[in-house]
Amino acid sequence: MKKALHDESGVFFTFREGDLIAWRPHDIDMLLSAANDASDYEVSKKNGFTILKKNGVVVTRVSLEDEFCSIVHDWMCDFVDEGVTDELIDELNDVLADIRYIHVLMPSESGIPYWQNNVADMNKSPNVLEAAGYAFAHQLTIGGLEGLKRCQLPDCENFFIGRPNAKWCSKSCGSKYRVRKKRKRGLE
């Protein structure tokens, strides 16, 4: 049985097209996939603009999904490299400032309903930055990012959730690292 790395009871909600959608800490897998898919892009800033390159070629049109992936990737890089900083909190607050929150009446086990207050109203036209910010911020607050790491294999660098001593996202990456290290010693 796997040991839980974070609080499994934390839940947050979005309200979209008349449906109440629940997110839980284990939904971090979606954000990890998004961030790892974005690693194909080289991101740079020039004159206040973000420039995306894929295989050395500037990408002029980016799909909403690719934009979402790139945004989440950048925040995960910041989080892994520096932890929760004032700059990260300020950036997320700026992104989330225009989201409208609504109250939803929820049933409870005791039979007495209660107000769920942290429901983001995402019914307006989708804003990729707000959607990414909301998902990332809530995973951050409910502990979904506990144990977030980046694979130490230079040609992988995928994000993963792991124990404090974990270095690789998979057994395959760990094996590649050990084989390369052994070959390098053999050449010396």
C-alpha cells in the first residue's frame, strides 16, 4: 500500500456550464502531465514578451492546451527551484483577482447543509491563465504539490511527486543515470 504524501481530504470546486466540479489532491496528475508536456518548449522573455521555441524555431501560434501547459510548467519550475516565495504568491493573486467566487450549499454527513465558499465561477469565456492559476493555487494550498520534484536526469527533467530522497521520475531514468555513470567511469 502506498503512503499518502499529502492530505487526501482537501477538496476545491469550480462551477462550469451548470456543473459543480470537484478537484482533489490526487488530481495533481493532470497538472504534472501538463507541465511535463510543456517541456518541449524553450521559454524566454524579450522586451516584456514571452517567446516560445520548439526545436529552435519560434512558435507563432500556440493552442490553449499548450499555453496552459507552458504556464503550469513555469510555475512548477519556480516552485521546485525556490519554494513558495512572495513573488509566486503575488503573481498567483494577480492572476486570480478577477475570478468571481460563489457560494454553494453542500450536504454533510450530519444532515445539516453547509456553505462551500471557495467555488470559482468559470462560466465566462475561458481564460487559460486564470484556469491554470486556479488549478495550481488550489493544489498548492491543499498540499497537492508536497514532494514535487524534478527528475535529475538531464535529458528528462520531468516533474513528479516523490519522497524526499527521490531523484528520478521513474526506474527507467534511474537506470539510465547509473549506466551513464558506469560508462563514464569506464572511460576514465
